[in-house]
Amino acid sequence: MLSYPAAIPLSTRSLNHLAVLIRAHRELRRSRWRRLDPGRQALLALAHLRNGDTLTRLAAGFKIGVTTAWRYAREAIDLLAATADDLATAMDRIRLLAYAILDGTLISIDRVADQRPYYSGKHKRHGMNVQVIADATGRLVWASAALPGSTHDLTAARTHSIIDALTSADVMTFADKGYQGAHGSVRRSSGAASGRSCHAGRRRSTGRTRRSAPAVNARSPRSRPGKSWPSCAAAHAARPRSCRPFSPCTTSKPTATQDEKGSVL
């Protein structure tokens, strides 16, 4: 098995924060011995969450079993989830914003036994639907619990009571077309509408229709300069067609014929 160094786009502060939580949890449970210390367990969990490394690869890299790697990652995720604020607590910070941004994201997952509820037809893959509230600059303020990937964004927002909370707090919130019909203080952003109109205009302009013929003054491949497309088409239609290839048609009977040498027969 080959190994190589890799970097995780996270700060050391995130690693130390998770390591402190794991150390306090072990002291609370009076764990005497573990294969990995709190720092290494935190690194394993962050690599799994941030880079999406599989538990099999992480188990080989940290020289532990796959079951142990799964247990360490599950324990770290539960500790992080316990420190997250609920929606009521997060509304204290959301009320101070000029406006909020509501959107849903799909977290990819592996296939499970009953995979139909977790398949997103919009993204064409399996995952979990997570609702996110961000500030005006796009920084994360609050994230909801995960729902199956087939759940619509508007349904997920209503399940978590996000729309009612934002309306009660009178926070102006912008969302995309996935939240059409939310009402309350949720408004559709102008970027979604303008993007849709641009795409529709591009489809209309590039579609093959009968009106997409060359312009009146456009030159055709066989037209001469100064002649337009309709005049060439009319001249081509008025030209008599030959009865046989490479032999002209005549309305009167021929008076004489010539042989190959040019003598009159």
C-alpha cells in the first residue's frame, strides 16, 4: 500500500477545536486507551468530512480497522453536531443582518439499501438535503439537519420551520426559484429571474425555425455579388430542367443531328 502526504483546506483552529471536544468526551466516559489520540482522531474525521475520503482509505492511512475508523468518525460528527445552535438561537444573529440568503444544498452520500428517497432528480445523484442560511456576503450562519435528497427545497424549509421563523423575525430573505410560493418575508432574487430569461432568450435565438433563413441581402454559396437570395431562388426555379443529364431540352423537333466527327447526318 502506497501513502503520500496531502493537505486539507482547513485551519489548525478547526483541528484543535475538534480535538478539545474529543478529549473532553473521553474524560467524561473515562476511556483509558484508544488506538488514536484526540488529535489524530480529529484529523481523521476532518479528512472524511472535508475531502470525502472513504473510511477504507482512512483506515489504511491511519493503520486502524475500517470499523474503528467508522466509529471514530461517527463519534466526532456527533460531538460537532451537539455544539451547533438551533434555529431559535441562530435567529438572534440573523435578526441583525441587513438581509439573509436561504438556499438548499445536496451532500453526496453512498448508496443505501432503500436508495429511492435519497436520489435527487435535480442533481442526478444520491445525497442529503441541507438548508442553509447565509449573510449578505455568503458566509454561513446556520445549517439545518439533513433530510433525504429527494425532498424539495420548499418542503425542507417548511419541515424545519425556517420560513415561519424568518417571517416572525421580519427578516428580508432572498431565495431562488426553488422556494416559489413560500410567501412571508422570503422573496425570490432578481438574479434567478434574469438568469432564466437569459437562458430562454438563448434557446429561442439558437433554435431551428423557419424564420432562421438567411437575410434578404445575404449571399448564398452560389449567388453572385449584387444578387439577393430570393432572386437567385426565382431564377433557379424559372430555369428549364433538362430531360437527360447534360442535354438541353427543346420545344421543337431537331432538324438535323451530328455524329461524333461533326458531319451532318
